[in-house]
Amino acid sequence: MSRLTLHTANTQGGLSLVGRLRDLLNFLRERKNLVYLLLISFTINTGFSSVSILIPYYILSLKGVLRELPELASRVEASEAVVEMGVMTSAFMLVRAPLATAFGWLSDEIGRKRLILLGSMIYILTGFLYFFARNWTDLVYIRALQGAASAMVWPVAEALLSESVPREFRGRALALYVSSMNAGVMIGPSLGAFAYKATVLFGVKEVQEALRIPFLLIATFNLVALFSALPLKEKSLIRGNEASDEREEETEEKMGIRSLRRDQRVSLYVMFLNGLINGFAVGIISSVMSVYAIEYVVKDPLTLGAIMSLSALLGMSASYPAAWLGDKMGRKGIIVLGYVISRLSIFAIPLISTPEELFLLMSATHMSFNVSFPLMRALQADISPSEIRGRVFGIQQTFFNTGMILGPIIGALIYSRTEEMILPFDIRGVVIPFWISGSLGVFTLYLFAKFVVEIKDSE
């Protein structure tokens, strides 16, 4: 058993909030890999989310559609960027999908750290390339390169994190990881909007140049991520002789998903299938969500950034308590609850028209993600032996990314074709891509609840 004071103290009659926080800090000091991975997740997500709300405006300016600062325009025709947004996302996923499995497998063979370092360096390069883009097709190629870096970093980092903590803390560790991710998502949009406003206040009035400068934040924050990855330790250094004692070398070489018990195999296969379907469903709305918000709810980048940041903050607050319950009482039921909330939110988003409603539903969406995602990854880690965990996480991301290849383009095309439609009860046609996505989500919720079993641990 590890030195997990959080666990042992709970057996002594419970802890105050201050006591729990103190034990958590003590645990983090003992698990430096976890701290470094949290910092990497935070900085990468802060950098990229800082420009997430600016990309539609940037595309419009590169196309010549947006010729003045957006806050001065009478109307921002954001739908003019919806197809380009879809193509960019699909390019990202087209590269990321096959490479996620390849790099997950490679990390099992050569170690995780060097791939995280290389991916961080490529991330820095993309920040500078975004700054120098001269047309929207440049953005497509840059997003594709970003997809390669993403495949190197995320499945590998998740596998390393799950190996860096004991099983009884795994759900909470992944919750902290997702919280760090969402802290970046929370801070990023406001930071990017502030950088844009500061650029304008310092006298840059040409719209394309004012939108270009905040992209340097990507390179800045990913430089911090690169230095944070340098002290990471490999699994063999973390676990010492424990790793070699778990299984003989010959067994490790033969280890694969097919060698697992039937309930483990079925659970993983259903998760992979759900990843494919959910990737397609998320892809459908990924390219239209910000377009809908800009066109029908709020056009000012600063206001939109504030909504995204505050909703992410509220959603993040649910992550650790849910993970604590999952570690103590089981993961599956809480995952299902998170899925239900997210599906209902997706159905409701295209019916709103005010910033307050957008904030409420985005908060619900962030909350459901923060509840379900870390517990889902923890459950998958429970099912997967450490010898194949990198591959399992890589395969999961490959299936999700494969669905995301076509989803954004199809979502963008559906949005552009149905935007002017009026459905019964005076409902706008823009609901169609959202409702298709929500329906697919309901189907994957059924598959997960029906076929995925909770396994205490595979090791």
C-alpha cells in the first residue's frame, strides 16, 4: 500500500475539510509526477483555449468577411466561418486519430517522457505558425500539425498519470488532472480576450493584426509545459522492482486486450465504440457551437470569453467531489449521471438566446464533463493492466478522434443548410445538428449502462 494519508485518515473517523486539503497537499508532495502532469495539462490548455473564441473572428478576417473590429460591427456573420471551422477540426482529428494509437503503443515500448517532450516542442511551433498565417488554409495545415502533437501528449500523459498514483486515489488524481485542464479552459478565453482588447487599446486597429497577436500565448504557455515535462520520471523509476514482479517478461510480451477476461474485453470494446460515436457527436457541434453563440447570443469577444471562463470555473467545482465519491462508492453510476446532464444540455443549447442562458447551459456542460471524464478514464485504467495501458488509452483516443474527423464537417454543412429553416413551433433549423448529436449521446449512454462493468482493478 502507498503512503496515501488521505485513505488511512478516513478510516479513523473522518476528516475536516482543512485536514483533507492538508493530506492532499502532503500526497502531492510525495507524487511529483502528478504535480508536473497537472502543470502540463494546465499550461497547454490555457494556451490553446486563450485563442479558441478568437478563431472564428480570425477566419472571417483572413477571408475578408470581417473588415472592422467585431465589437464595432453591426452584425458578425459568424456562419461564414462554420465550414472552415469544421475543416480545421477534421484536419486535426485526421492526423490525431491514427497517431494516438501509434504513440500510445510507442510509449509502452520506449517510455512516455520523450514523447511528451517532443509533443510540447511541436505545440510551441504551432503557436508561432498561427501568428504568421496568411489565409485560412494555412490554419488547416497548422491544426493538422497540432493534431500530431496532441497524439504525442494526451494519451501518453494519461497513461503515465494513472501509473503514478495508487489505484485507490486514481479517480481523484484524474479528477485533479481534468480540473487542471479545465482551469486552463476557464482562464484561457478571458486571457485571450484581454490580450485582444489590450492590443486594440495599444493602437492596433487593423482587425487581422489585432486578432493575430494573442496567438503568441500558445507558444508562451507551451514553453512552460515543456520545462514542466523535463523532471518527469518513467514508470520503471516510479515503481522500481514492483513492475518487474507483477508479471514475467515473457507474459508482458504476449499481453494484449484479447488476453483479458471476457467482461474486461467487452467493457473496453464498448468504450471504444462509444468513443467513435461520441467523437462523431461531439464533432457535429464542435464547429457550430461558437458560431451559434456569436451569431445568436453574444458577439463581443470579451463577454463571450467571460461566459466561457466562469462556466468552466463552476463546472470544475464538481470534479473532485465526484471523483472522491467514485473512489469510495464506485465509478459507473456517477459517470451515468454526468452523461445524462450533458445530453440534456446539448438538446437545450440551440433554444437559448441570452448570455445568462448560455452561461447556465455551458456550466451544466462543463460540470457533466468534469464529473464523467476523470471517472471514465479511471475505470478504463482499472480494467487495463499497466503493460497495455498506453495502448488502451491510445486506442480510445483513436476511436474518438476518428469520429471527430467527419463530425465537424457534417455538422457545419447541416448548420449552413438548415440555419434559415423554421420547424414546427417556430423552432429554428439550427437545432438539427445539436439534436442529432444529443440523440447519438443518448444511444452511447444506453450502451455504457448496459454493457460496461465496474472492475476493482486488473493488477
